Amino acid sequence: MSSKKTLDQKTLFRLTLTALFIAVIIVMDFTPIGYITTGLFSITLLTIPVALGAACTGVIGGAILGLVFGLTSFLQAFAIGYFIDPSAAVLFSENPAGYAITCFVPRIIAGLVSALVFRIFEQRNKIGIPAFAVSACLVPIMNTFLFMTSFALFYRNTQLGGASVMAVIISALTLNFLIELSVTVIAGVVINKTIYRYAKRFS
């Protein structure tokens, strides 16, 4: 009975923590702190709560946070959120299914993979700076790589895609990606060590 109660408490705590990270993503999406606009495309900082949450909430939590991250991008096509990508509505109108896949799949996989890798470190009892750094950097890396892949796959034959696919790749692989990666890794190491410690203590 006591073990079942402990399990229920852990589940409740993990759900509460997931909800907290979801709230952070939503707040960042509807305020200026979620994006940095530079050049052709914006730099998103929403990878930070996904990376933090993936380590603290587990595989399911990481996937859910990635899903919410993807939802914030998807809603830009309907002018919902603080930063509205002017190309979002055009991409959605040209290929709604492709736009949905481009928004959701990369973010869900990013959160999922990050959580899985962190769990490997956890199972080997090697929770330290490498565990937080590697799991955190996987979010922007997977997100950028899969986003570019989806964009090229679904929009390479459209007028918009044909004109801008190279610009997407150049932008994503230069300043934008480097900033996203650096900020996410720093936050993942500095902030997540404290969050993870308290999360384990309370769970």
C-alpha cells in the first residue's frame, strides 16, 4: 500500500512539474522573452524549458513539452503568440499537413530524445555536467536538423520553398543555431542542476 502511495505521489509530482514547464513555454511564447528576432528568421528560446523539462520529467514529459513547443509554432499560422512568423500563414496555406508535421514532429522528437539520453546517464549514475550539457544540446540540434529536413521535404517544390529553402539552411546553421545551442546548453547546465536536485528530493 505504501509503495503504491509513493508511486502515486511521484506521478503527481512529475505531472505537476510537467505542467509548470508547459506554463513556462506558454509565458515565453506570449512575451518577448521567447524569441530573438534577427536576420531572416527568429531565434527561439523555447528550447530551454523543453531541455530543462526533459531531464526532470522523463521521456513522456519531454515528448509533451516538445508537443507544446510545436503547438506554439503551429499557432503562428493563425497569428497567435507574441512573435508571428510572416511566412507561417503562407506555409500553412500551401501545405497544411506538411506545416503541421514540420511544427510538431521535430519538437516532439527533440524532447523525447533529450529525455532518453538523460535517462541513460541517470541509469548509469553519471549525473553531472556532461549529462545536462549533452541532453540540453540535443534539443536545438534535433529541432534544427529535423525542421530543415521537413521544410526541404514539404516545400522544396513550392514557390516559397524554392526561393527560401537555402536561406533557411544558411540561417539555421549559422548565427541562429549557434545562439540557440549556446543559450540552451548554458541554461541546461546551470539551471537544471538545481532544478533536478530539488525535483529528485521532492519526488
